[in-house]
Amino acid sequence: MTQAQRRIYLIQMLLEEDPRYHTIHIPKDAQVQRALLRSLMNVRMPKPISRDFLHIQDEYLQYERDRRGITDGAKLPSIPGDSRLVLWQGDITTLKVDAIVNAANSRMLGCFQPLHSCIDNIIGTRSGIQLRLYCHDIMRKQGHEEPTGQAKITPAFNLASKYILHTVGPIIYGPVSKQDRDALASCYRSCLELAVENNCQSIAFCCISTGEFHFPHEKAAEIAVQTVTSFFNTQKPNIRVIFNVFKDEDLRIYQKLLGGSKC
């Protein structure tokens, strides 16, 4: 199969499994097809799907992953004076590391809003349908929503990393409270503890809670750096931490906190 044929096959299968979509026609434009496929994956509820579909999906997603390019986290330069810390601006889904961190919601099932720009949506789309199925099984067994400040680990499926660490950050509605600050710090500690428990030697943190959850960027970065540094000093783990930023604003904030490093 060509990549175009894989894409059309996946769209057809997703349209056929839901009677509400039977009147939708597959567009000819490749970019519109990509948007349609992503939308269908975003809204699909966690339910069984055929091995044939997953096989074709994995081929499709891995091709797209390789086309975007993979960044080897081990080759990223450390910040001056601390070989354990890295600052890197880019797409976290392209990082080849042991674990990346996903800013999840309390349902832990990913973002159901089609084509949403949040990290939860992008990670879910690019890892594949298996991720929502895996998380659904975890949450079904747990029997309740994920508390703020805790974390869960899953395979990364079709991403470049081995694992995804899913953590629920605090949602900010007004002034940031001590409880909010403690909850965000707990997100970073929980992910680090889980990474160490699973023998991860590298972990990439996104800017937890600073997107849809509205935690102020500078304050969140201060908590991130302080928590990671404290964990290093007390636990002395054999792990390398990458502070992954996407926005220029966050890059400037972390450069200031980490001593002007630029990656």
C-alpha cells in the first residue's frame, strides 16, 4: 500500500463503523483527508477494532513519524554546568527518549475535540488508537478519575519514545494558590518517580498546565525547575531531564531560569 492508500483505507474503516458517518464522502485533497482522519481518530470512543486496521494504522503513523523527523534526545546538548538537564524547543512527539510527559485531563482518555491543538490531542493522534484503548482499560480498573498531581505510564505505541507519562495538572480559574503550586510540583515528582521505577534514563517534560489549564508560564517554569532540581538533590537518580518548550515565550523563560542556555 502507498501512504495515500493507507490513509483512505483508515478513513473508510472509521466511517463505516459509525452509521452517523455513512453520508460523509472522502475528499480528494490529501491535506483535507489528513484532517478528516485525525478528526475521526479524535472523536472515536474506546472500543475494539480489528488487527488489520491497527496494522495499517501503525504503518501509516510510523511513516508520518519518520517523515516529520526524529530528534535523538541523547544527542541534545546539556545546559552549561549540569549534564543532567536539557532545554529543547520543538515537537515533543518527535523526541527519541525513554519517556515523554503528556498533560492529560482527569478522564485520561485523551482529547475528544477534533483537530484541537492541545498536546493531549496531538500525542493521542500520533501514538494511535491503541493509546485510548490502553488508557480506558487502566481507568476502568481504577474506577475513578485520575487525581490532580498523579501520573500513569503507558506505552508510546507509534511515537519515537518508549513510554508516555500522563499527568493531570491543576486548572487555574483565578489567582494561583499554594494548593495549585503544590499540585503542579506533584505532577513533576510523580512523573520522575514513575520514570525511575520503570528504569527510564531520559524523560522529556512538556510545560504542564500552561495551555488549556491556564497556569501562568513563568510561575509554572519556576516550579518545574525547582522540583526537578530538588528531586535530583534528594534522590540522585540516573536520569536525564529535557525541558521541552514549544512557544518562544517559554523558551525565554527557561533560558533565564537555567542560565541563558539555548537549544
